[in-house]
Amino acid sequence: MADKPLPITKRMVWEAYKLVEGNGKAAGVDGQSLEAFAGDLANNLYKLWNRLASGSYFPPPVRRVEIPKSGGGVRPLGIPTVADRVAQMVIKQYLEPGLDGIFDPDSYGYRPGKSAHQAVEQTRKRCWSHDWVLDLDIKGFFDTIDHDLLMRALRKHCQEDWVLLYIDRWLKAPVQLPNGQLEERTRGTPQGGVVSPLLANLFLHYAFDTWMRRDNPAIPFERYADDVICHCRSRQEAEGLKAALEQRLADCHLTLHPEKTCVVYCKDSNRRGSHPLIQFTFLGFAFRPRMAKNRWGRIFTCFLPAVSPQALKRMRDRIRSWRLPQHAPLPLVDIARMINPVLDGWWRYYGRFYPTEMWKLFTYFDERLGAWLRKKHKQYKGHCGRSLRRLNSIAKRMPGLFVHWTRLGHATVG
């Protein structure tokens, strides 16, 4: 170690690899998968450590892929190589403990001990005490972060030249477009990079969080990366905040999305008046007026979150892509073994708030299982009702087979 100018140890690289190992299997511009990297692991990690610790590591271009957005359009993701993911994780693990300590309590995204559920729960509580919401959308945030402002913020909390050197190199690494062309990058940090969420949080800590606490201390907010909800006492306060934020973000070289940034009225049984917008979506949950029971069993309208229609559509599309009837030769227990981890993940996330909305999804899933049953057994062909009754019989006999059967003891159809 004495002959290496930078304090990066082999253990730091090994621990970074173990963190990268379970996340994201897509290959970068070199086409090397996680499995291929692991095939010569000791040699690959040694070469990476040697270059990192000597200061000679230069990140390769980031491979850009475009994924469809639920509201239309595409979201550009930057996929680093496996080795570059490990290198970024080394720096992230070094930087994060110091930076996380300065972040705002109401910043929830990509932070140790923070979660999307915590952000949604806090949003739910504040919607009960505040009548109005400003739902913020920053246009192309990850692609428009100003490098000079970001590095200035980083230097306030990090004086190690080697950390600043590598962060600067990652920010400037070119992007390989889907057609193979290389594009120089003068702003932004690729969504999909290991260190990008930490840098994005640091940027918005100064661009938004500290500004809000200083200039609008009476307006609470929840921020998850660049998804932000602000709670206001009146429509006028919300409109005023929107105008002020347009100027503030412009000063930081960011832009509020004009169509997606909106003022919402948190309508419920106790709130009179009307407004064109009475719902918003945050982290996959649609907040809107919903029926609920009070402690005396009386029905009333409350402003509550539940799985959003867009999320339900994505999950239905995923179920449809499984083409269950085409797997008729498989036993039901094998289908459950393959599919249950996905259903369980959906339930754990979206079933946390107003879970009855999730039964729409599970009803659709059981309908597809009924189609599988009709394909598997000729006696049910053309008899939808009989096949679904049979499915219910199986669910009552084996209630632990699927996630939703465990809760109900029967299928959601039939």
C-alpha cells in the first residue's frame, strides 16, 4: 500500500463489489455482465484497485438506454460497466456517511434508514392538516444538474482531492447513445449511476431543502430524490410558492415542468369548496378523496393514498406478459414458486396503504390463473365459471400458495 498515492484499499474495493453484486445485472458499453466479471473476480478487482489507488482510473462511457415512462415519453438511464459500478460504490461508501448527516429529515430518497413508505406516510398525515398541496416536477432533473454548482456544494463537505477528482471524471464521462455514437456531457449525472443519487441529493439539499427551511419555514415538504410534495394552508400560499420556486430553481439552472407541476386541493368530508385538481400521485400512490370508516363505523370521505392507476396498469401488463395459459404443462406449485416473489414485492409496497385497491390486481391475476386452468384441463375448456370455482377450491385447500390467498383463504374471483 505504501507505493499507492491514494488511500483506497483492496478491502474497500471488495466491499463495494459485494454491494454491487446483488443490484442491476445489465452490461455497460463493454458488454461484460456481472456473471462474466465474477468469472475472473480476483483479477478484475485487483486491476480495478490498482488503477483506483494510483489515480489512473478513468471511467468508460455510460451506455444509455431508454425506458418508457408511465405518463408517456421515455426516461434515459445511464448504465455504467460492472467495474465502473464497483468504482463508484467505493467513492459512495466513503462519501455517504459524512454527507447523509447534513441532509434534511424530510429528504427520504436513497438514504440509509429512509424509505418511500416513510415519505408517503408523512405526506398522508400532512394532507390531513393542510388543505393544499404543491406537487413539484423538475424537468429532466438528472440530465440538467449543473456541474459547477454541484462541485461547489461537494467541496463544502469534502476536501479530499482524490474524491473530487473521481467525481469530476464521472460527471464528465461521455454517454454512448443507442446508435453507438458518443455524446460529451457538460451537465447532469446519469440516472442509473451508483453515485448519482447521492450527488442528486446533495444538489437538491442546497437548491431546494435549505432554501425552503430558510425562506418558507412554515411550509412542510417531503422530498424523495426529485419528487417533491409541499403542503400549504391556502391556494394563494401554494401559488405563491410555485412562483417563488420557479425563480429559485432557475437560479440553480433547473426548470419546473409547466404541465406536471400543479396545485391540488386535498378534498374530504370537512373541506368545502371545489378546485379542478383534487388528486396527485407520489411514489406510485394516488392521493385522492376515498371512502373510510371512523371509529364509530360511520362512512366519511378522507384524503388518502392507494396504489395509483398507472402502477396498476404496469403490474397488469407484467402479468399479461407471463402468458400463463402457455405454461399449462407446469404444476401450479411451480408457477407459484416463480411468480410469488413478484406478487409479494408488489403487495409489500403497494398494499401498505388502502390495500383494498390491490384486490383489483389480484382479481385480474386469478382470472389469468383461471385461463391457465382451462388450458390445462379439458373439462374446464369454455367453462369460465367452473374453472374459477375450481380455483377457489384449490385456494381454500392451499391458502399459502399465493400471497393474496394467504390473506383471504380463497381466490379473488369465482
